[in-house]
Amino acid sequence: MNKTITYLFDPLCGWCYGAMPALSLLNDTADIRVELLPTGLFAGDGARMMDEAFADYAWRNDQRIQSMTGQRFTDIYRDQVLGKLVRFDSGPATVALTAVSLTEPAQELEALKAIQLARYVDGKDNAQFRIVTEILQSLKLERAADMVANPTEELLRATQSRIHRAQTLMAAMNARGVPTFIISSGEKHRKVDSGNAYTDPGAFIQQIMQG
């Protein structure tokens, strides 16, 4: 039976980056359809300016994620993003992913990967529209890049609509944070224990297939 996995996430969430190997494996698994829904956790009212205390907290948390998942957080990221005390705002990246979902939906997961790698590995501040536009251009997602370079009200409304859907689903499933995986089969929906998503992606897939 075909199953849909709705992935609730924020593009600036380190744990979501840590879950990317499991998410990629899910996306490559037959009979599973993956839907990405950004929650806006660190956009809008959730955005903030980074200070030294928050940067230090983020780096400690990132090191824990790296130890658990093997996902890289480089010194360039520490110096050029955390060290510059830039704005912590997932709004631009969320808009960028919405633009991809509207133009090349099959490429949204690859766009999310690229946005995460640009930040955590290459040390690029993906809280800027200019940077996420360049990331989309590097993926040859020109229509989406053009939309992000000059966001229209239509694009911003589509972004807010996706965020609203994600937040509504989180509330309905009593989900308290991201990443959250929701499995749907027919009319049945349930939240998946994501522990194995960080430590054993293969076991995580088996857990879903057998559930």
C-alpha cells in the first residue's frame, strides 16, 4: 500500500539537517511519497538577531547533532555565520522552497539539501534572499530563483498557506517541534517516532514500512 510521509521542518533547524539522510532514503523508497511542509518556526515572529549566547548554544547543539548523525557543521559555518551574529531568520529559505514547490516540485528536496549545505558546510548566510536566490540558480532552478529575487504577494501568500497547513497539522497531531514525520495511509494518520532517523536511517525506513 502506498504511504505518504509529510515532513514538518524548518530550513534553519539543525535537527532537520541531521535527519536529511533518513529523509533522502525515504524519498528514494518505492511506495512512499514524501511531502515537505515548512512550519515557519524561525520565520516571522520566530526570527531573531543572533547574539553570542545564542551562537554558543547553537554550536554546542550542532556538535551534538554531528556526533549523533554524522552530518557536518564546519568551522567556516561557525566563523562566517554564527561568528558574524547575523539574523536568524528562515523566512527567505522558506520562500525559496515554496517557489521551487510551485515550479519544480520534484526538486524541492534537493533545494532543501542545497540550502542546508550552503549554511552548515559552506558557511553562507542563507537567511538572505540574495544567498538563497544564488543557491537556486546553482541548481538551475531559474524560474524559482527569479521568483525569489523579486517575491510577489502571490508567492508570499503561497508560503504562508504552506506554513498554516504545517502548523494546523502539528496541532492536530500534538507535535511539539521539528522535524516531525507524519505517515498517512488511506484515511489514517499518525506521528512517527523519529529517534532512528538520526542514528539508523535504514531502521527508520523499516519502521515506517512495517507500521
